[in-house]
Amino acid sequence: MSIGYDRPILRRIPLWLLTLAVVACSGCALSATQKAAVSQFSTSASVLGDRTTEELTAMREDTIKMTTERLLLAGPSTNPSLGDQATLDRGFELTTVETVTGATRALAAYGKSLTALVEDTQSAKLQEASNEFVASLGRVPSVKDKVSDDQLQAIGTVVQEVGGLWIEWKRKRAVRTIVNNSSSAVDHLCDLLIRDFGSGGWVALQLQVVEDPLMGVATSALAEGKTYEARQTALDAFRLAHSSRMRRTEVLKRVTDAADAMKKANEALVQAVATSQFSFADIEAFATKARSLAIAVRTIGTE
Amino acid sequence: MANTLGTELSTALSNTTALIIATRSKVERDRLLEQQSELAGRLQLFVDEVVAKALPEYSAATAALNEANAQAVAAKKDLDRVAETIKKFATALDKIAALAAKVAAV
């Protein structure tokens, strides 16, 4: 049995095959800058998605605590539209939080899967596969007799190089397709976050609906409190309302700032994967806003 | 227009809360607390309407992003399959070697 190659040809294979592959695939891979752009964008998207999800969950918890505290201080409200003992989570009901966090979780998952796509986790596997390939090739009797270990090693290198180029070509094609296809969905979610988490959006209004009545009854309880314990209970209520107000003023603003920056970065990302001519500034600005959100969430969470 | 109503109710609620905190009179505070409850209730109803319209938009955004996410996950698996393909070639070569050995033995 013969593989049909004599030694001189075999010796030339790595060189011409590599040259051909490199020439054919030149420009088929994402550049280091393009990969950095995708990586930074996707990491920031994960931060925005994850932190917003956590904050919405915290807002629901705050709502339950604040409504409970208001009921403890003043009893049931005369207004049936406000939360009572049967609807402690009024305004941040499970369905509402689950639906909105469904979108923010999807955003985080998108960021993470895009990060995984541009990260090179294939090189080690490729090395292992080419080693196996060379070992198997060496076990074929006619090859074993005619090809030296060095030549087998060279074949292994070619397999690995060509496999690598193939992967990089596929990677670029996949990233470009996914970024282009998801661009409008990402933009739309950014618009929703800007509208709903911004000043005058329903998230801020809902927090206010729960916070302000608590501030009112706590003020009354503090003014009329005759004992240390009574005043302490009133001040605990103020502390809860204060924490919620911090979320309303600081966190929501950072969510909308990050969403606004993400929209611009998304446009830059579409350009980045299409051409090497793009501005990194918008992607970096998004990263800065996402970091600012993460810091605010951490600070308020530890207060 | 809807946003204007929300903003107006929110401003009125903030102002009432500020007055509750500022006043020293229990009678005035109690009156303001009732006003505050009324305003908060109206704002809650306004928010309920806004949320009811917003939630389907979030569901649609989730579906679209999940689709993009699934595409990215599938593409990653596809990249990982390149090494698997080379391993399959190696397995095929092993089978050829085994077959060659059998032929040689006959």
C-alpha cells in the first residue's frame, strides 16, 4: 500500500500548503484589534445584563421590606391601589421582574457567548488532534516505512496550521453574522432600558410609589414616637427608604447611561467586524459606563 | 402625554412627601399623608398601565436575544468541532492501518 507521494514531494508539502493556505486565508481571520473590540463589548454587555438583573431582584426585595415596614408603622393604607398585607411585592411582582430580567439575563448570556466565541480555546484541542493524527498516520504501514519522524512532525504542523486558519475563518464569519443579526435586537433592548430605567421611566416611578408613603408614615412615627424603640423603628424605615432612593437615583442613572453607551458601542461593533476602520472610543466608553454601574451596585449593596 | 402625567404625579408626590417631612403640625401632617396616599395610588395605577404595555416588549427582546445567543453557542460548538474532525481522520487512519496489517497477514 502506498500513499502515492515520494519523499521530495512530501518534504515540499508543508511549505507550499502552508503558503497557499496563508495566502488564501489572508484577511480571513479577525485581527487582534477586532477581537479586542468584540471581547470588550461582550464583557461590558455581560456586566450590564448581570448587574441590572441583580438590581431588579434587589428592588423587588426592597419593595417587600418597605411595604412590610409601612404596614407595621401605620397599618393598612386607605388607598386600595397601594400594596397591602396580601400584596407586599406590589409593583415588583414576580411576573414583572421575571419578564424584565428575562431580557437582561439574555443580554448577559449574549455577552458571555460572544466572549466565548472570540476566545481561543481551540489551539490546545487542535494540537492534541494533530498529534493524534500524526501518530495514526505513522501507524499506517506504507507511511511508516517511507516517512521519517521529522516529516511526520512537519505534517502535524501543517494540519495544525491549516486547522487553525480554518477555525479563524469560521470564527470571523460567525462573529460577523451574529453581530449583524443581533444588532437591532441589542439596540431595541437598549432603547427599552433607556426609556424604562431613565428619569420618569416606570421603574423609578414604581420605586417612588413604595418609597414616599413609607417616608411619610416614618416621619409621622418619628414625630410621635415617645420611646427610643419607637424612634428606632421609624429610623429603620427611613434607612430602607434611603437605600431604595439610592437605587432610584444612582443605579438607574448608571443603567441608562450604560444602555445609551451600549447603543453607540453596538454601532461601532458592527463596523468593527465589517472593516478594520472603526472607532474604539465608543466601545471603551461603554466599558467605562458598565464599570461605573458595577461599582455603584457594589457600593450600595454593602451599605 | 402619558409620560407627562407620570412626571406630574411624581412631582406632586415628591412635593407632598417634602411637606410631610417639613411640617411640625400633626393635623397638617395627617392631611398631607392622606393626599400622599391618594397621589401614590394614582401613580401606581399609571405605572400599572405602562408596565402592562412594556412587558410584551421585553418578552420580544428576550426572544430575539436568545436567538442571537443560540447562534453564538452553536458557532462556538462548530469551532470546537474542527479538532474533532481531525481526530476522526486519525481514527480512520488507525482503521486503515489495522486493515493493512490484516491484508499483510493473509
